[in-house]
Amino acid sequence: MSHFSPPKAGKFFNSGSITLGLVVIGALIFLFTSFYIVDQTEKAVITRFGKYHATTGPGLHFKLPFGIDRQYVVNVTTVQTEQFGFRILSSGISSTYSGDVDEVTMLTGDLNIVAVEWIMQYRIVDPKDWTFNVNERTRTIRDVSRSVINMLVGDRAIMDIMGSERSAIETAAADFMNETLRSYGLGINVITVKLQNIDPPPAVQEAFDDVNKAEQDMNRLINEGQQVYNEEIPKARGEREQLIQEAQGYAAERVNRAKGDVARFNAVYDEYRRAPEVTRQRLYYEMIEEVFKNDKGTVIIDRRFDNFLPLRELGQGAR
């Protein structure tokens, strides 16, 4: 006679617990791999089976679980910064800088060596391109930035780089970087490029300071000479105009006097033609009057007078 033995309760419980645990774990994996949250400053790039599927914005989103869909969250609002020639190691009341001279040493257009420090700021504008198109993103950005700054510095003289061309280099650098990075499909936009310190390398600093001092002295002497020029030239021009006006006045006076003399001579000549003797006599009298008009002590007597006693003012003594 056979006997039926019921299964043991412990074995049944262990098998049910494992199944329940697997179900719970599967449910948790399903939940954790089916939903994702995107922050307000971010966008998410979704891949399905490793291929680009969609780009989603901020909020809670559903995706296919168990790794079928994967999300790559990209910050698209924060302005990111790359520094060249220095690194901000700590910030606060004071900042500590660690520089890389080799990274920023360049040759200028007039064959001088200069160390240019700068920063570039950019923002991600296409999360898909940023995620898939370039592997070494940061290295690519830095290499492009260094290449552009080297090109712009190499086209200019050192004094222009340190002075008048500084803002022009910054503007042109941003344009060239955007053009190059856009051709790479990196998905970023360079917002600004800002030059920081522009100095010669330490080995030639002293010689550069001497040259800079000499140029400053040259500019000072030029300014002083220009100041003297500005003072003397207007004065000389004023004196020239004064002499010209005096000469023109004198010329007008002589011309008018000559015209008057001609008119008077013509009038006398007309009278002479009509009455020669009378005119001759009148001209003689006018000449004598003109000669002796300022003489107060002379008495004129006709020498043809006969029996004339030359006495006058006897009470004052003979003359």
C-alpha cells in the first residue's frame, strides 16, 4: 500500500519568495528605466538601440525600459568657459592662477614673441550635434581657439596687439571660431573671446621694457614738437597775413597817389596849353611857397630892385 507525502512548506515558501522578489525587482527596473527628468536648463538626447531617436525638453518623460532607450542630458543654457594661459584654481576674496606659457607663446607679424592669455565663452545650441558628432569636444574647442588666436596675432605688430587692435582681434576671433566649429558640427556658439594679459616672455621682458620706454619717449617728444608747431605756425601765419595786408594797403595808397598826381598834371598841362606864361608864373609861386612855408625868419626881396636899403627891425639888431 502506497502512502502520499505532501510537499514541505519550507520549499514552497522559498520558491514563491524568489519569484515574488524577481517580479518586484523587474518592476523596479521597469520603473527606473522608463522615466527620466530633464531640468529647466537642460535638454535630453534620446537614442533607441544606440541610434538617435529624439530630443526632449524640460519635464518628466517616458522612454522604453531596460536600456532600449537611453537619454543623454545636455546643459544648453549655462555659458561655459575655456581659459588659455592661466587656470583659476581657487576663487573667493583672492584667486590663484596657474599659467601655461607654452600654450600662449606666439610670434607676431613684426617677428616679436608675445604671450597672450585669453578666455572664450560658449553655449551649446544643438544637443544632438554636441552628443554625436565629435568625440574629443573640449580638446577640439581648445585647438580651434589656439589656432585662430595664433593666426590673428601673426597678422599684426606687437604694439597693435597690445593697443588699438585688441578689440578687433576679439571680435574677429569669435567669428572665425564660430565658422570653424560650425563646419565641424560641434553644436556650439562662441559668445565672446576676451584677451587678458598680453606680455612678452620673461626672457625678453627687460629688452621689451626698454623698447617700450623708448617708444614712449619718442611719442612724448613728437607731442611736444607738435605743441610747439601748433603755437608757432598760427603766429607766423598771422604775421604773414598782417604783412600782406600792410603791403596791399601801401600798394593801394601809392596807386591812388600816382593816379592823383597824373590827374593833377593833366589839369596843369591843360591850363599851360591855354596860358603858358600865367601858368608858368603860378607854378613858380607855388614852388617858392612850398619851399619856404615852414621858414619863419626869411624875407625874400626881388634882387632887381634898385636903390633899396636892406634894413628891417632895427630895434632887434641887424641880421
